[in-house]
Amino acid sequence: MAEVPEEDLAKLIYAATFAEEALKAVYERHGIIVARDAMGELATAIRLLESYVASSNATSKAGSR
């Protein structure tokens, strides 16, 4: 996986989280199935990004020993 600055990853996580909250509001107000499906995709993306950040941090710490 390409090196991505941690600051950029944090921005991506924030943006994905914001988008997920917006889709929840749409779903709660309109009951749109598509919004629910998209929320699942965003949640998966957030978990992957968080996992990548955690992995990158662990690798960085291990390399500095």
C-alpha cells in the first residue's frame, strides 16, 4: 500500500464520518434504502482507514526501536 501521510488519513476518516452522519439523517428522514446501503460502505471504509492508521503507527513505532 502506498505511503499516505497520517494527516491525510485523518482528514479522510473525518470526511467519511461526516458523510456517514449525513446519510443517516437522510435515511431517518426519508427511509431511503440506498442511503442505508451507502452507510454500510462508508462504515467499511472508515474501519479500513482506521485499521491502516493503526497499522502504520505500529510499524512506525516498531521501526524506531
